Amino acid sequence: MKNRILIVEDDRAISDAVALNMQFVGYGYAVFDDGKKAADSLADDHAFDLALLDIMLPGIDGFELFSYMEKYNIPVIYMTAKTDSASEIKGLMDGAEDYIVKPFNPMELKIRVKKIIE
């Protein structure tokens, strides 16, 4: 069974690029552009091996969305434009596996994902 990635990102260009990269390495994925919609969908489908979450999202933000990921034991990598160390520390202290700042190298993201799920 191939690994599935949950991508929650409100910038369509970024989510499309991330999805394409995940598809390229053989991972399945689902994409949401709203934190609340992603959270609501987990009740029906939470079979994800990893979540890639933006922090600044409509609906609910990535930090709040993290609690939904914890409920279903889905590891998280934050991918965000928030460069302040307080946000990075919060994300990692809350339990995220990793924190990557946009813009990022797609190869770097693929390596970080692979290290967590394989």
C-alpha cells in the first residue's frame, strides 16, 4: 500500500507543486486549502501517513489543526512562511516532526518526508 500524505496549504501554486512532488515519488495525497475543512474531513478519512501543514490557514490555523492530527496519530511537518523562532519552537514543542520555511527546495521536502514515513 502506498503512503498517503495530507497537504493543507491555502496557496494553490504551493499545494500543486507539493502534490506533484509527492506523486512523483509514488505517494498518494489529499489536498485542502482550509484548516477547518481538513479537520472536518478527518472523521471520515484519516488514513494518512503524514500531514504537511501550513500554519496561516483560513478556517483554523495549522497549530490548532495539529490537535486533530494527534488524535489520529498522523505525524506533521509544518511548511510555512513564518520565519520567527517562536513559531518554530511552538510547532516543534507541540510535537511536530519537522518545520520547513517557504520557499523551500522540493528535494529537501521529499527527503524530510521520506525520513519520517519510510
